[in-house]
Amino acid sequence: RPSPCVRFVADWPRQVPMKTYTYVGPDGQQATYADRARWRWSLSVLIPLLPVLAIALAEATGRAAWFWMPIGFIYLFIPLLDWRVGEDRNNPPEAVVAALESEPFYRWLTYAAVPVHLGVFVGGFWYAMTVAEGPGQVLPLVLSLGFVGALGINLGHELGHKRGEPDRTLALLALSISGYGHFRIEHNLGHHAQVATPGDSASARMGESVYRFALREVPGAMRRSWRLEAARLRREGRAPLSPHNEILQALAMTLFLQGAMVAWLGWKAIPWLLLHNAWAWWQLTGVNYIEHYGLLRRRRDDGSYERVLPRHSWNSNHLVSNILLFHLQRHSDHHAHAERHYQSLRNFEEAPQLPTGYMGMLLLSYVPSLYFAVMDPRLLTQADGDLDRLNVHPAAAGTLARRYGAGASSPK
């Protein structure tokens, strides 16, 4: 029998009012649709408060072990909930998508999350630098804040795909908390254009560990984002080093925010801020690693690549982690239809499916041999056993060919 916690996560939305949309179905009959996850999405706004809850519990009990609670919750409890609660493969009917995406409730949730992230960052660092006793207490707090910073990058990702203001400004603010302001340019114009190709620094290759991938992805993202933004500014007749450069705008936000924290809390905050940023970046790199591992778009005779389809991204329908990540794990639809809002992203049965949600996959990726054992057979199934149809890491090509008894060439 499911535990009370599992039943709460699964059944909570049924206890609150849901907005109902009326539409005409394919059979010509009138039907209704209600987003069963409507109120669950608010958890995406509340989950960044985990470090605050940890501080409150530590203060109330006098037990410093509570400072590790957010890390344990994210890496252990969320995968357990994903396993127990399971998947949600439901899709909104296409007839209601326009109405669903025009509903202000969903956009206001993303807007509300930005000040929550900012407040947790400022308040959490104040506590870590002025109240926490020694590195043993500061370390788990900063790591927890860094994971929240990664959630802020995900928030910036959702906002950054929307057009106009205030989405763009709020996206830059969310990204600047962890010093990753180049992400919107890199992701929207670089990664989305080159996804699942050997030239994409943000698409992991078969046989490539997350550690090796990080050495390629992090500097590659910086170089590509600057190249793309400089090209845009030159087309507009502006110099790359100008106030119009979005990367520099976000960098200025980061320097102002984190510089103010140093001025307020002292020089001792600098190494902890750097650790916070690095840990947030590492979480993002891990997610990028998972999302397209080994998948490859076919190259046409003219040298161009086929258009992006759902099969070019790993998908996950695990309900709990999807709710916490604004549906990021329905990544197949996101890449095939980049402007689609999080509440209307669909599951495609033909999309390759991850065995669990991102939190569990992150843990798995930290042990490359286990990750390869789980994911490589799934990759081969996607390619009908043909390694040449996969994005293979050149250094691993020979090993993979011997292991799976098929020819593996360098990526095409």
C-alpha cells in the first residue's frame, strides 16, 4: 500500500479546484480537459526553500546534520519518490494548448520563482557566513544553495525560451545568481541548432563519461555563446564589447550581486561563492550529459542534418522530478518544439525513455561503468544495433566495437 507521502504527491491536485477547458474532440463531440498537475507546479516554486527548511530544522533541534537534508532529499528521496509514484504519460489535447499556454497562472509561477531564488541565495549565504559554525556546517549549506542555483538555471531556461519582457530580464537575473548568464544565448541559438550532432559541445557521446564531457561542455558553451553573441552584434553594427552584449549584461548582474555579498559578508565569502557557482554549473553539466547521451541526427547528402525530432532527446515522464523541474524532463518535445510552454509539453511514445528521473540519473552518471551498463543497451536499441547511427566518442569507438560486435566509426 502506498505511503501517506506518496499518496499525497499523487492525489493532492484532486483535492483542489482545477480549471476545466472545453473543446471539440476528433470525433466531433464536446469534451473537457483539466490539467491535473496545475497545482503541483507550485512545488517548483517551493523546492528552492529546502535550504531554509534545513536551517530552521537545525536551529529547532540543535542538530547540524539537518544541513545535509537538502542534498539527501534531492539525490535520494526524489529518486525514491519517482520510483514509487511512477510516470505520468498524459498529454493535453492539442485543441486546448493555445488556451493552456495563454493561462497567466503558469507564467506567474515562473515569475514568482525568481525572487524566491534570489531570497534563498542571499539569506542562505548570510546564515552560512555569519551563523553557521565552521566548514562542517558551511559546506552542506553552500552545496544545497548550489543545487538551488542549478534549479535557478533551469528556471532561466524556461523563461529564456519566451519572447519579450519581462521574461528575458527575469531569465538573466535567474541565471546571474550562479554566474551562468551566457546560457540563454548558448542554449537557444547554439545547442538547439546543433543538438545531437558531433559538433555540439552540449550533446554527450556514447562511451564518454560525465567527467570527460564536462571538460568539453563547459568551455565549449562559453566559446560558442560569445561567438554567437558577437556575430549578432556585428550584424546590428555594434561592437561585441558593448552594453548591448547580453552576456556582459548578465555578467554585470553577477558581479553586482556577488560583489555586494562580499562587501556585506566579507572576503571569506569568496571561496564559498565560487564553490556555489561551480556546484550549480556541475549540476547543469550533468543534466546536459543525460539529455542527449549518444543520440545522433542523421546527416543528409548535402551535409546538413535532419530536423530535430523527439527521438533525438532522452525523455522521462517520472512525475515527481518533472514537477520540480518545470517539466524539463519532457525534453523530446522541448527540442522538437522549443517554444512550447512547460505545462503543455507532450510525451511521445517513440521518444527514447530514461529508466528514472534526472536526480536518479545524475547519481548513476557519477559511476560511469554503471551508467554505460544501463544506457548503452538502450542506445543500441534506438539504433537497431548499428553504432554508426549513434554519436560515439572517438576514444571509445574501438572498445565499443569489440564489446558490441559492430563497426563503430568516428561521429559523422
